[in-house]
Amino acid sequence: MTFPVIGMVGGGQLARMTHEAGIPLGVRFRLLSDTPQDSAAQVVRDVVVGDYRDLETLRDFARGCDVITFDHEHVPTEHLRALEAEGIPVRPGAEALVHAQDKGVMREKLTSIGVPCPRHRIVADPADAARFAREGSADGTGGWPVVLKTVRGGYDGKGVWVVRSEEEAAEPFRAGVPVLAEEKVDFVRELAANVVRSPHGQAVAYPVVESIQVDGVCDTVIAPAPDLSPELSARAQEMALTVARELGVVGHLAVELFETRDGRILVNELAMRPHNSGHWTQDGAVTSQFANHLRAVLDLPLGDPRPRAPWTVMANVLGGDYPDMYQGYLHCMARDPRLKIHMYGKDVKPGRKVGHVTTYGDDLADVRERAAHAAAYLRGTITE
Amino acid sequence: MTFPVIGMVGGGQLARMTHEAGIPLGVRFRLLSDTPQDSAAQVVRDVVVGDYRDLETLRDFARGCDVITFDHEHVPTEHLRALEAEGIPVRPGAEALVHAQDKGVMREKLTSIGVPCPRHRIVADPADAARFAREGSADGTGGWPVVLKTVRGGYDGKGVWVVRSEEEAAEPFRAGVPVLAEEKVDFVRELAANVVRSPHGQAVAYPVVESIQVDGVCDTVIAPAPDLSPELSARAQEMALTVARELGVVGHLAVELFETRDGRILVNELAMRPHNSGHWTQDGAVTSQFANHLRAVLDLPLGDPRPRAPWTVMANVLGGDYPDMYQGYLHCMARDPRLKIHMYGKDVKPGRKVGHVTTYGDDLADVRERAAHAAAYLRGTITE
């Protein structure tokens, strides 16, 4: 048997779903998980419990793996470089992944390769943030509010502040991490362009999707993005393919985009792993983002990224007041026989992402209603 | 968390793929496996290694499970009855499962509920088998050859003999197991009607498929069966639903059928678990047989059984002379970006079922060619 061993660092739901996608491939899946109870650790045979911030733990884990990949981007860049220096294939590699770890590095690189981003620069202190706001006024995009982000460690609205004055700008600096200032983009909606690239350089682009955020957390993803012009769609896919190529990404790359009132698209964030905006592919595309991430990481030919239905909608399931989501299956499954529930095995806490649902069909309004209903019912915010 | 624990007895590929289908549901999956290396044991977290023929082992395994289901039908019927007597939900239950365990019981029951079967009776010895052959001559269906089957223990051509004389009829009696004689049906092809039924009595019927056997082993499944008249298709589905209801089946039921030259359909075999003739549903139906088996076993509403493409073809991958199937992925995945490979983690032995592939599309000839090519390439019988 020469089937490869894939080591995935991080025991979250992305690892759980990657393992699920790996079972048919017959590859061997090894997990480095913080605890034996993590989402992925519940369903994987070969689990190592350990701290991904510790290089020795990573080294031990990597021994016997043919390739290392990631559930999250929190592994210290210097550890990734150390593993690579020892000849361990790390995909995506440290040189690529740093752009998903450090927003300052990401903005600098994207700007240098001509990919449009919001106006931005690293700011030293609240007074400098105020200067950044004033600098923007001349071309009409500046002034308060300004978005401040710690360059490392943020996700789902954490590590991001929208500030309206020099006084409000004090908070982001308290962590002692460099702070990036960005214009507050006047966007009409958020899009995501998901692509997958292999070490060979083969790449596939999924249809561009619309991502609807509520309170800074992804709520709904519609595939493909409704009423998106073919030109803008092609431009977004080309942009994502360019980023993947120029940054040397291997695996799944999610490029989160703003569509502006004046018809431009700007890059908001990058993620170099399977991503919430790609969950719809599990039931809506010929090849899921998880299967294609694995194929890329293994340098296998990539699978067809095309959609299998005119419309597929994914809705995240957040924790509500009721700890028991299983009860809700009866109603949701009976109401929509096409509904797919994806739960992560996580304890329910209010506002915590504990799963998602997908459904699909020919009529977008109907598909959205079915997905939203199921997500709300499972959360407990509606009862019929 | 009130998510149920499903205990599955048997560590084969059906358990492996049922676990895969259970991950999104967030249910907990516990496996009773002969060895820690069995197909399913490689990918499941909670594995108990033990002998399913031992009642104490089964009892220990069942403790803490909310329901017990099966990868195979080899658990002794009396053990199933003992577990049920102790209040453990066993699905399908012993009263139903005995019909998939004992071909004599199955034929008697089907005949009593009016489901058409080949002419059959239990025969005592080779001379009685010869009498059975002669009995059939009068209505034109009899005479040699006759099919002899041990009532228990056969599968994939094992435990089945086609005999042409009283002398040849000696072999099947050597095992000391009762022997069932059946007419050798003059069939034009084999079909399978797959249905799923829940304890509630809800049932769904998948499209009737054509199953092509080579040397007594399933080689290819075409969904739906080409050129099957709507009447015959409906009759086959109704027959399978009737069997499921009358036998009290819970879970997936595969009804293997002969389509005769004179336009009848006769039941060949029953299986009360996910079945090779339903593997196409993983990539070709809205809800896979594995997901629906779990939903039935948990008494959840069943998922939509409809096909997602005009044609889906499944081809089994048998072991060939080369132990390394992974190498073949490069060619197969590059040739057909829609191809799905499902490998079972089994060592390659010539003729052993080690995986299957599915693919789909609008043009049946093209879809069949792609599936057959991939299966042959992985086996090593073709090299380009």
C-alpha cells in the first residue's frame, strides 16, 4: 500500500470535513488536535493530541506524514519554515501562508502584484490612525470611519474595529500587535472567489458566490452570486487565480471580496484552507472544496468545480438558547427532503458556529427560504 | 448533547461509507470490527475489536449505543433476538433480518405475500435435486440446469452452484447446511430495486438500476436501468416497498431482480443494509443510500432518493496484479474530472473488491466508457 498519510494540523470542523472527503480517496488521515474532544478528533482514527505552537510537537506529528496541511492559519510561521527546512512538505508552504497570517504582509504583496485592495497602511498609534483618515479625504474615500485590524490573530470580526475618532482608535493598539488601517469600503455586497491550486500549477475556480454577513459572521452563502455580471465574475475568478499563482498557494484559497457601489471589486481577506464561503460545494458542486483541497495537497489532478444545481444556498447554524439541536432534525428533514445538515459535534453556545445546512434547486427565493428556515429552526429562533 | 450513538456491527466498506455519511449528521458512530485494520476501523474514532458471533461481545458493544445496525448479515439470529429481548433497538430487527440470512425463510415468506420468485424448494439430497429438476420440466421452466444454494452464508457467488446432473449436485450438500433448489431463470438482465424504510413506516424508493455481473460478482451498475418500461419500473419499486413493509424492514433494502425474457420480474436475493447496487447514490442521488440508511435507523425523516444526473454509472474496482492502486489516480482523475474514486483501504488481492468508481452525465455511452475505463485502469488491466 502506497497510499499517502496526510497530517492535518487543527481539530476544527474544517479538518472534520476534510477527513470526511478523504475517506473515499483511501488516503490515511492523521490529526493534530488540541484536545481529544475537538470537532475532527471525534471522527478520525489517528489523532495526536498536542499543541501546534510547539515545534517539537509538530516535528513528532510530521514524522511519518507524507504532507502537512492545516485547519487554521495559527501555526507560527517560523515553525512552518523549520519543518520545510527539514524536508517535510508543508502545503500551503510558509511563504504562501504568511499572507493569510499577516494582513500587513498580505496588503503589501497584493498591492505589488496589482490586485486591488482598499486603501491601507500600517499605523503607529491613534494619532497616526487619525492622519490615515485625513489622508483619505482628498480622493473622497477617506475620513472617518476607518477600519483598524491587528495584522495577526483576527477572524470572524475579532481583531477588527470600525472607529470614528482618534479616541476610539486607542483600543486596537492595546494588544501590542501592529495595526493596519483600511478605508471603510462603501460596498454593496460581499463576494468570495474560491480557487484551488496544486503544486503542479493546475488550478480550478469555483463559481463566485455572494456571502451575507450578520454581526461580522458569515450567515448565508449563495452560489452563484445572483445578478453578478459575467465580466465581474470573470474578473473576480482571474483575481483569485492570480493571487494563488503569485503567492504560490497550494490547496484551497478563499478570496473574500467587496463589490463596491461604483462597480469595482477589492480584496478584503484571504484564507488558505477550506473556507466557510465554500461549504456549499459539499452538496452543490461536482467536487467539494474539501476533496479538491486534498487533491491539491497530494498533487493529484483537480476535480471539476462546476455547480450541480442552478442555485445552492448554505446557511450557518449558530448556537442559540437550546443545547439540543438534534431534536430539530425531525422538523427540518421532513420539511425539506433535499436539505443537508452538517453538524460539527460542538457544544452549543449562543452565537457559536456549530454547523451549517445546504440545499439547492431551480428557484433562488425558494432555496434561500428553505436554507434560512432550517438554520433558524435548528438554532431555535423559530419553532415552526 | 443528545446526539445518538449508532453501533454498527462489522468493519467492512459498508460501515466505512456509513460512517462517512454519518459525519455531517453529527451523530456518534461506534464500530464492532474483527480487527483494528478492517476497512471501517481505519477511519472511525470509536472502534471495539471483537467477534460478532459472541453474544457477550455484542452485549458489551451495545451498552451505551442507542441503536445497533449492520455492515453484514452474519450475526447469528438468536443473538439478535437476545439483544432485542434486553430492550436494545436492533435495526433491521431479527424478525426482518432472518429473511436476508436464510434463503429458505426468504423464499417461503415472499411466496406467501405474493411476491414472484423463481420456482424453488428445499431439497434433501442430490436425488431430491434431480426430482426438483424433473418437476420443473412440465411447465417448461424446469429440467437441468438447476441452481443450488446453501440457505445461509453465501454471497458474491459463494454458496451458489449451477448444476447439470445429479452427480454435480453432490457438492452443495457437503457443508451440512440445508440446500435450496431454484430454477435457472432465463433472464435478459439483472435489476435492483433499492428502498429505505423507517420504523415510522416512511419509505423511499430509488430509481431501479441495472446490475451487470461478471463471474458472479457485480461489475457495473447503471442508474436508472436503461430502456426499462415505466410499468416494469413501477412494479419493481412497488415490489420492493411491499417486501420492506411486509417483512418489517428498517433501513436500506436491496431487492435483486431478474428481468425475464417474457417480461416478468422475479426476486433473486434480498440484502438489508447498504448494498453494492446502491453505491451510485453516493454521487448520483440527492440522498445516498448510506445517509438514508442512517436516517431510517435513527427514525428520522428520509431524504430525497431522486437522481441528480440523467445517468450515473458505478463500476467496481477489483484487485489485479499490481498492489499499488494509488498511482492510477493521476491518470484517472486527469482523464475524467467528474470521476469519484471510492477506495476501501483494503489490501489488493486478485479479484477482491477493493473499491468502486462513479461518474455521471447526459450521454450513457460516454458515462459507461468513463466508469469502465477508470475501473480497468485502477485494476491494471489497461494501461492507457
